[in-house]
Amino acid sequence: MKTLPFKIPKTATASIHVQVDHQPYFYDTLHQHPETQITLIVAGTGTLFQGQYIGDYQPGDVFVIGANIPHVLKSDAKFYESDEKLSHAISIFFDENSLGASFFDLPELSEVKKILHQSVRGIKVGGHTKEVIDQQILSITEQRGLTAIISLLNIVNTITQSDELQFLSEAITPFIIDENEGVRLNKIYQFTLTEYTRQIKLEEVASLANMSTSAFCRYFKQRTRKTYIAFLNEVRIAQACKLLLNQDLTIAQICYQCGFNNLSHFNRVFKNINNVSPKDYRKSRFRLS
């Protein structure tokens, strides 16, 4: 299977594609496709990489991933250690031409078209809206024909009217990554997710990409809008957020398990990314549970 782009298997008898993934772990290769994707996480935990965004996902989460944005749902390590179907997601794929070349140009759908364009930033649906859409997405798996199209429009309309949306990235311009670049970027992502717990030197990652260090730094920032060190820190902090839910681990232990070798530096990076200290983050999560 090609790393990038990724072809959504729509048929000649359907304008939209509903895909049910129920397996030990989700497809874990960085990819992109011209369709907008609406995904409900039914079961499983892990990390979502979407454009500039890195953050966790858990059951009940609903994400809207815009057209041509590189992304991957990377299951947590424990899901690779089991053959049981512990990861379950339902995704709806469609593009602006799925219902006709000018369908979304109708004046009544101007707000829908606006949200579709904004979805390149990535959207996480929250609050009561998420509860409504959860049920709508679960229902669409049993629907066909016009009923499925009406359900899709109801889902998109619910999103359009919601004030409970979290945009995951700054406004960006979608860009197409060819297969060779996709293979290279995916190799960098997978390496980082595997090795983030130890010290990683730029020279090591540059070598993996078959580049000089300076060329790699320019390349990575052009493709991701961030430096590799910023990306690595975001990966580490995303993992730290999960570990903070385990009250048996001290913040110092989490710091070192996530690849930081200095507690004050860990605290500073954590606060820069999450606008809150690790201690206060942990307190807030347990107040919500």
C-alpha cells in the first residue's frame, strides 16, 4: 500500500464511504486523501497527528480531518501487544463533489462549505454536540442510499451549528505530499514515536532522512511548520499527559520516562504547550473524572 496519498475505496454505487475499523490497532502510517473525514473513536486510545496538531484520542472522541491534510491515528503501544480487536472507529469520507459538483455552492449551504474549508485545521467536537454526533455516526453504519446521505448532511449540519468545536491547528494551506516524501516523513514520525523516551540528536534523524542536518531542519519545518525539536517535545508532552492520569507515578518519573533529562525544563515545555503546569493538569483531570 502506498504511504501517501491514500485512496479511499468508494464504489460506483455510493457517493460517500463509511468505513468501520475494528482491529487490534488503527492504520498507523502517515497518509492523506482528498476527502474530508469525520471519525468517531468507539474504542481505543492513542495519539492523533493531524497537520500541526499532536494530541491524544479516547473513546467517544469525534474528529473532522480536512482534505489533503497528512494525519495518522497512532494506537498506544499496548494495542500492538494483543491480537484482540480492541481498537474500533467509524469514519465517513466525502468530498465537495460527492453530492454533485455544485451542491455545496448552494446559498443554503454556505455555512457548511465554510466549515468544510475550516476543517483543514482539524476539528475536535465536544460537549453535547459530540453526544449527538456519536449516535448519528453509529446509526449511519446501518444505512444505505438516500438515508445515508441525509444522515451525513444532518451530521455536518450539527457540526456547523455548534459552538463546541475545538480547532486543532492554526489556519494552514493544504499541500500534497508525494509518495517519496510520504515515506520519508512517515519514517521520521515512526522513529520519533518509538525513540522519544531517549535523547535524540538532530544528526541521527537527519541521517534517517538521508539529509545533512541543516537540510533536514529546513525540510522538516517546510513540511510541518515547526522545528523537529518542537515536534519531538510535543510528542513527549502528549505522552506525559497520558501518564499524568496514573497517580502512582510522580511528575519526576514521568519527566524522565518521556525523554526529558531535566525536571524544570519538562515543566517549562509542558506549560508552554498546555498553558498549565503538569501538577495542575493532573489535578484538573481528576476533578473531571
